Amino acid sequence: MVLHNVSAANQHLHNADTLDADWPTEEPTNFDSVLMNPPYSAKWSADKGFLDDPRFSMYGVLAPKSKADFAFLLHGYYHLKDSGVMAIVLPHGVLFRGGAEGKIRKELLENGSIDAVIGLPANIFYNTSIPTTIIVLRKDRDNEDVLFIDASNEFTKGKNQNVLEDKHIDKILETYKKREVVDKFSHAANYDEIDENDFNLNIPRYVDTFEEEEPIDMAALSKEIIDLDKEIEKSEAEISSMIDELAVTDDSKEFIEAAKAVFNHE
């Protein structure tokens, strides 16, 4: 908050367990924006009692005990105003893992809660080198489409880690704001398309970044091979001629005969 010039008067900080204790009841609990970068795939209790917790109850299942990613996401989403916007940074596994996570993801998609999925480059954080994704969520949407952005190549390579520069961030933001479809960069998937993919949000299913190789000119390749064969034949003849001019002694006889066998293909 200090880095973003948030005054101390507007900072309400608490040292507590986000998932087990929820938010202090004496404070406002709904926010215009929620920004989260929780610990990735952390363990949590996943106690069955949480099925009655209003943050998780409507989904019928809990995030796995070994991966609290969706528990953090649902916690933040619960505290979002109906008119608010939420963005959370998580590992890519939340986009395609099945089981309880798949059920939660499906419920969010059916409710139109997921607005965008943005794939980030690998090695842009100090604490991990894995590629991550930003999931953008809203509550007041009137459709169920999802904008996918593959920004995995939008970085400048640094000495120890990759860097998202302003030009990369601007490109991502402009694409998101305009919900543009850009070849090999972004795609707006409707609900039916997501349903056909079994609610799997793995970005390559929606944004094709494959670069086709140029067709091979077989005639030119054949000519190149023939020319190379001629050059090799010429070089071997020159080397063979030089070997013939070498003086044969007891010490060099074995080497010269071996060399002739190689270059004369004996």
C-alpha cells in the first residue's frame, strides 16, 4: 500500500488467517475492487464446517485441502460489491484441474462470474518462476462469455527474471477494456464453446499461438544437397591428392594408409 501511495489513514491491516477467520465483522465487508495474490496451492483445513460458510456454501464443495487456490478466490469474490471488479493471480492449474475445483469453476462460469483469463509470462515474480494467470471476476455481468488473453510472450528478458514493461501492460489492458479479438493473442469464448471444452479454461484451448512453418521448396533443397555433395567430393579429392604427396615413413605409413581409406572410400 505504501508503494501505491495509500495513506496510513486508509490502510486497515490485520494479521489473521484469511480463510479460517474471514473478515472482522465490525468493518465494511464489501468492496468496489478486490486485488489478490495469495500463496499458490497452499494447504488449508478444508473442514466440512466451511460448507455452511456463506463464502463457500453455494458451491456445494470446498477447495481441496492441498490446494487452497479456489478458497482464496471465493473469499475475495464473496466480499466484492455487485458493481465491483476482482482480479486474482493464481497458478494455471486452477484453469483445468478437475474434482472439486472443476465443480467450483463450472458454477462460476454458469453464473457469468468469470470475465477474463489472462496468461502471464513465466519468471516475472521474485518468489516463483512458474507462469501465472490473472482471473478477472465480476458480479453484475449480463452474459457468460470469457475473454482469454495469452500474454505469455509479452515481456522483456532481464538478467535474473522477465520484466513486464509499460508497453506490455498497456497492450493487455487495452485488449481487455475493448474486449478485442487479436490473432494469436486474445479470444472471446461464448458459453457454448466453454461448455464444449467441459469448462476447462486452459488458455491454449482458446488462443491458438501456433506458428506454421514455411513450406519447404523441395526443388531448391535438392539442388542445395547436390551442390554440397559436389563441394564435398571436390574437397575430398584435394585432401586425397595432398595425402598422396606425403612422404611415407615407418612412423607415418599407418596414418597415411588410414587417411587414404577414408578419403578414397576404400
